[in-house]
Amino acid sequence: TWCAASVAGAGLGVARTVEFAMLLFIVVTTAVVGNTVGWGRVGKTAQSLPIYRKLASYSEGFWDYVKAFALWGLGWLAIPTFLALSAANQAARKALPFTLPPDAPGLLTAHGAQLW
């Protein structure tokens, strides 16, 4: 029966629902435990663990490199991505029947041209 339920669930897209439910469970449980015990006490307890101290010693200089890579390596993608999404949004607004009618020539609708 487990195999049949697994195959049927995969066909229905249940996996995403289960993943979301588990994520929600983890977030809610963390919030409840943190608010019940107190976030300061949770932090102090975590800092007293040897694995936390070991990971913290590894990450002292590591985060500077991660930030630098994020800014220089990936930061240049922000503007082209924004422009592509904006162009796709305008094209969808002009092409889809349930949006504003494309009564203005060019890339913008009449309302978009008026705002511009």
C-alpha cells in the first residue's frame, strides 16, 4: 500500500504540499520553542555547544568572502534581471485578455505611458 500511495501522491503533486507542511511545522516549532524558552537562552545554549564554537571559528573570515562573491560575482545580474522581468510584465499586460487593453502604441499600455 505504501508504494501505491507513493505513486498516486507523486501523480497528484502531493510532494510539494508535504514539503511545505514540513517546512511550516519546523518554522512554527522553532518559533514556539524560542518564545517559550526565550531566544537569549536558546542562543546561549547553542553557543555553549562545541560544534557551534567550531563552526563559528571557521566562519570568522569566511563570511567576508561570501559577501564579496555575492556583490561582485552575482550583483551585476540584478539590473538585467529586473529589466527582463519588467519587459515580460509589460508584454504580458499587453497580450493577456484580462489585463488593461493595449490601446497605446509601443511597449507600454496607455496607463503605463501616462505614468511614464
